[in-house]
Amino acid sequence: MATLAEQFGAIDIYLFDQLLRGRIRPGMRVLDAGCGAGRNLVYLLREGYDVCGADADERAIAEVRRMAPHLPADSFRVENIEAMSFPDGLADVVLSSAVLHFARDDEQFAAMLRGSWRVLKSDGVFFCRLASDIGMEGRFQSVAGRRFRLLDGSERYLVNEAMLMQWTAELGGHLLDPLKTTVVQGQRCMTTWVARK
């Protein structure tokens, strides 16, 4: 019998929650925008989901392709998410897990977000986890613009509740869940943003 780690890999627990709630179902096309080496794709690939993804790291894409030899090589592309070559409205679900907070500035954040939203079908689900200041407002050192040095020493582009609500409205989406933020004591905040197009 397969262990949980073998079944699900290092899946984000909040993405697992979306699976449990039936928002990501067999037969849906899932696009992982910033897929890295595929930590969130182990279960989806094993269960035969129609999966594709993009990441700027060539080695990471090579690893995902090894995990999915049954899929065409161009299912996983070495591309920045703000410039993905996938067609508009391709995916039922777009995953953006721990990606957007690497934006350099407001302009790149907007481009990355719009690039991810563009490939989502109408009525599709956008699942995003990203660093925020929600719950630890005023505790991070400003570097430039919305880039901050976190208490764990890392540097991230941080969003807040007002920004996420404004982006949801601007993109023409609506929240499927209230924003949910995990505060990691003395380190950082990670917010889950789930919206329907």
C-alpha cells in the first residue's frame, strides 16, 4: 500500500483542501503556473488529471517531465508565467502556489497575475498561495515598494487584504472562500486566495 507521501507528494495542504472539497475533479485540466519540480502535481499526475505547467527553471521542468513521461513534452514549458505560451482559457484550474511573492515589483506582480488569469477558463478556479502581511502588519522591513525583508530573513513581495480584494474585482472574479492566512510565528504570513473567474 502506498504511503501518504507516495500518494500525494509534498502537496500544499490548502490545495489538498480544494481536492477534498471537490473543486478540483478528475477530467479537469489543471495548469500549474510556476510548477517548480511538481510538488503539487504528484497526486494529479498519478490519478490521470490533464495537467500542464510552466516554470522559468529548466531543471525543474525537466524533473516534472520525468514525472509525466506519458504527457507530451510541451505540456510543461520553460517559460516565465507572465509570458506563458498556453492559449487563453485553457485550464479549468490554475495553481499559483508560492510563486507571485517572487515578483520584483508591482509591474511584474501584475504581469504574473494577469498571465495566470489569462489561461483560466470562464468559471474556472484560481488557487493561489502567496506571502502577505496579513496578521503581522508593520513587522517587516521595507526594501523597495512592496518588497519586504521578512523576519525569517527572506525577501518577498507582500500583498495585503485590500490588494487581493481589489485584484479579485479588477479581474472580474469572485472569492470562493474568504481569504485565509497562516501566521508562522516570528517568521512570515502565507495567504490562500481562491477565486472563480
